Amino acid sequence: MRPLVLVPARLAATRLPRKPLADIHGEPMVVHVWRRAVEAGVGTVVVAADSDEVAEAVVAAGGQAVMTRPDHPSGSDRIHEALEALDPDRDFNVIVNVQGDLPTIEPEAIRACLAPLADPEVDIATLVAEITREEEKTAPSVVKMVGTETSPGRFRCLYFTRATAPTGPGPLFHHIGLYGYRREALERFVKLPPSPLEIREKLEQLRALEAGMRIDAVKVDVTPLGVDTHEDLERAREMLAPGARS
């Protein structure tokens, strides 16, 4: 595998304006994400920015950024544009999409996402973590993965939902929105129209499943904090305070 790690960063977030540039202990949030991705050591890391401010912040920290259109409907579309600009010769065959609002993502989790792609039948790889907090089991904001465990800690994903699923006794798994794509799978995915279940659940990954693409997931121990609100940002600051990070 020849991975390229791309971090999509959109300045015009609605719930937390200018989210990629939100300050966390003196550095923009997107720089924290970029740094974690570099620490993973899986390949070149580039931030796919939609504004000069975001790109300049990353470059000032020593990173690499590429400009993309501001009107992309999803992070997948943004990283596809970045990929075509960065790699017209198709040197990279695996693309890892690390969302720019995951400042607490563990480097080990980024590395783990590549494992399912060793199986040539897998189109897309992702991550899950077992839900331990009762309130998260019924929260629509917590996306659940329904899948078949094919080996310890490894799943073939059958569905993703905001509902509490599956029913009955047993663990529930929180889907973590970090993806590893085969290049051909990403190229196919962005050409597909939004699918009925994707529109209904507001979950982009269902488009791939409805098109017959295979998604496998790896279980990790810790769910990274996705920063969408001011409250999330304060929590991220606490988690990343000097001395707080393990």
C-alpha cells in the first residue's frame, strides 16, 4: 500500500464558525489534527483547505496544504479534488481521510484503519468503538455500526444508523468517521449520486453500501472527540491540556 493521508478542513462550519482555526492551547485545531496524522507515520499528510487562512496556518506549523473549492458538499469530494491536484501520476493507491475536527485522534487509530485494506475484497476501511455510556446508545448524534464480526475486533459493515441498533442483548458500536479508501473506490464513490438511505439517515457512508461496496471496520479502544460545538471545543482543550495527554 502507498497511502496518502488527507485532512479536509472547511472554514464555513455552521455550528462552530471558523472551526479549523479554533485555538487549542496556542495552535489551530486543524494543526493538532495534522500533527496527530503525521505521528501516525503511515504516509504523506496534506490538509485539503478551502481557504487561504487554513492553508497558511498549516504551512506556518510546518505542514503541507492544498487549496480546494469552498462549495464541496462533503469531505470525500474535497479530498478527491485534493488527490487529483496532488497526484496526477497516481503514485498513491490508498487514501486515508482524517476529518479536520478530530483533534484528539490517536495516531494508533489512524494506523489501524489501514489493516482491512490488506484484503483485496475490501473497498473502504473505517473504525468503531464499543459504546459504554448508556445515553450514547440512544443518541441520534452517535452513529452506530451494525456489522458481522469476522475476526476479533474486525467487522464487515452491514449498515450504519442513528437509531439504536441492533436490538437485543450485546454490544453496540459507535462509528468513527475516519476512512481508508482504495483509490479506485474513492473515485467511484464521488461519482455516485446521493442514495435513498444516505438521504434518509444523513449518513454519507450508506451511499457506498447501497452501491454494493464493501466496508470493513476495526475496533479501537477510544472514541476520538469530534468537535462540532463550543462545548466540544472546551472539552478538547481540557483533553489536550499540557500533562493531560497520555
